[in-house]
Amino acid sequence: MTGPSSDSSGRGSGSRVDLDSEQMGRDLVALVLTVVELLRQLMERQAIRRVEQGDLSDEQVEEIGTTLMLLDQRMKELCDQHGVRPEDLNLDLGPLGTLLPRD
């Protein structure tokens, strides 16, 4: 016999967790976009270092610039598509500061 606080599966209602699948989906998208943005920024910094070293041809510099602009544009489109603001991607790591540098 089950008690008054139990559901039909025999588990108590106190152990049941209501999950908002829509919110979980948005949070997962935000997490994935955060990782992608972090990688994009790291690639951008590396590209800038290589350009400043002067060991790239003009064609390579142009290609890197175009690629970085397209990546930035695509990130903005993905954020808009999924209702995520770019500032939402910058996780607060407490005493360590934020994950992404603030502009």
C-alpha cells in the first residue's frame, strides 16, 4: 500500500522533479554556443598573432579576415535564431572572473 504522497509508480512525489524541457533545450543551446564562441575567440587571437608576426602572405591574411568575419556573423545569426543574447554566453566563473573577455 502506498502512502498519500506517492504517485502511481510507487515513488514519493517529493522525489519527482519537474523539468521544463523547453528551458533545458535553451540552456543546452546556450552552452554549446558558449563553447563555440570561446573557440572562435581563441582562433581569432591566434590568427591576429600570426598576422602580426608577418609570416603570412597577403592572400592568407585576406582569407583569415574573411573567415573570421563570417564566423562572427554566423554566431550572431545562431544567437538570434535561438533567442540567446551574446552577453548570455559569457559565463561568470566567480572569483576567476568571466569565461570570455569583456569588450
